Amino acid sequence: MPRLLILSISLLCALPVCAQNWPSERWSQAPAPASPAIAALEQYAFVARDDAVREGVRTDALLVVRDGEIVYERYAGPGAADRVHATWSISKSLLATVMGVAYGEGRFALQDAAADYFQPLAQHRDIRVQDLFHWASGLDWQEDYEYAPLNSSVVAMLYTRGHHDMASYAASHRRAYPPGEHFRYSSGDSNLLAAALRNMVGLHEYPDYPWQALFTPLGIDQAVWETDASGTFVASSYAYLTARDLARVGLLMQRDGQWRGRQLLPQAWVAFNRTPFAPSEHVAGEPAAGAHWWLNSNMAWPHAPRSTMAALGHWGQALYVLPEQRLVVVRYADDRDGSFSHDALLQRIVAAFAAPGGQ
């Protein structure tokens, strides 16, 4: 297994009290008192449904964890705390976290040819596993959604000619760029990784592996992850978790892959997730891509800390991790018109909940 460049990760060394506070079956709760900053956050996130100007911002759940305790939690409807929600492309970051466990077990190396684990990629043997994590396979792909469905590779993969075997459909695409050189966000790359994972861990382990590797150790017992007809997890789109359970994944990342004294993810893997892929840092207005996580290294969100990382999904799903502020934030939503701003929400989150001296 090749050694990764390990970034300096010292965010927890001065936070001993934080490291002692872990959720068990239930989260500890220490609700923050009402404040003008929280009121401003709620005014932005929970817009009245009859507001014609801002009807596109529809928050279904907002959960804030500080120092391992829930300090804020609000849902749009009753009973939602125990209800799983579609995460859409947050599924990609969940896959990266599951595969971090596999990496620590020695199941693969980043420099391996992806074709070693998924035979339909045999015509593209120069695509490495790490290229797929960077959305840099070089395969021609159109990540358009409802705005251009006839030209959309992802719509075809999820719903029409590719939906029976999504990874094979992605592998069938022609080459557009040399692998590893060009950033091109692709749900196809994510499903290629999910198919490769099957051969990394074996057919017997694969159906239960996300639970064995990640969900059960974190105490997540309500996760749903759909597969396509070939049995491959739809890592691009179809994982469903409660907000509280998704926050456990965020806390794991905030604390450098540690969970209750166990190094569940190698620190080198967390560093890989947190390292920006250089070609992605210059996409105007967009955060940089790490390894299937999004990073604020380019200050695409100017009101959020540079160290912020996130898992993001269609229609406003978000898991934000702010290590220096000791914050984990989950937002579930159904935004439809593009009026929601990650930066605007993060600005209000930091104002309301960042611990003194943690900025």
C-alpha cells in the first residue's frame, strides 16, 4: 500500500473535553439558548411555505452538533427525527468513508488500476482508483439533471438504459481526457468505485460491508442503501439516513477518523479526503474536490472557515464539518429553484454556534 501525503492534522490536540463526548445509542443534548443569531438562522433556513419570493428554500431538517452534543435540532414535520431522508450525492462521501475502512484493511491501494477490481474497465487500464475518487477518470460524462435530461449521462444511468448495471454503463463511455488530469464531476465515477469495492472485499462480504465497516461501529441502525439490478450499491445517489445518523459520520470526520478510542479510518485516509485535487480548485464559485468530499480550500464559501469540508447532495442536502469550530451540521432539504446558498447558511451557523476562540 503506497504511503499518502499526510497533512498536518492537529485540530483535536487542544480539545480534550471534545474528544470525551461521544454519542451512544442516543445523542447527548445541550440546546443552545435562544439568541438573535439563531433567529437569523431560522429566518433564512425555515422560510414560510407561502413566501412567494423565497419558496425555493425548503429545509426539512437542520441539526447542529458541537463538541459531540446536539445543540440545535429542528424539523419541518412531526416525527422526522426518526425518519430516514434521501441524501442524494451525499452517498458519494458515504462511499468514500466506507472505502476508507477497506483501505485501512489493505483491500486496495490508490495507485491500483481500477480495472483490477472491475473488468468492464479493461479498455481503460490507465484509470487508477484514486482518479475515480477525484472525479478524474477522464471518461466522457454529462452530469446534467432535470435541466437537460436528454443529454444527461446520469439520468440515463439512474433511470433508463443504464439503470440495470450502472457501473458497466459508466465504463462504456468513451475517453474525453487523460485520467487524473482533468476534474469532471461524475456520478458514473462513484458507481465505478462501488462496483470495484465488490471485488475488493469479495462477493460474500459486499452486501453487508457498509454496515460491517461503518454503520454498525458508529451506532447507525436505520441506514438504507439501494442497489441496482446487478447488486451494486448506487453510491452516487441512493443512501438514506436520519439526520442524527448522518451526523455520526460527520463527527467521525471531524475527529480525524477516530470513534470512541478506535482509529476507524486511517489518518492518512482522512488526509486524502481533505486534500484538494488541484484541477478542481479553479471551478468558479464551486468548492474544491477532495476525495469524494467537498472542500473550502479555495474559499468558494467566503463566510465559512477555510477548513470546512462537506458532503453535498441534490436539492440542498448537506453535511458540513467545521473541525476548528468543533461543529457538525446536517441539513436535509428540497430546494428546487437555486435560491439556497451554502455560504449564507454557513455564515449564520458560525455566527450562532461557533465556540469562543474556535475560529
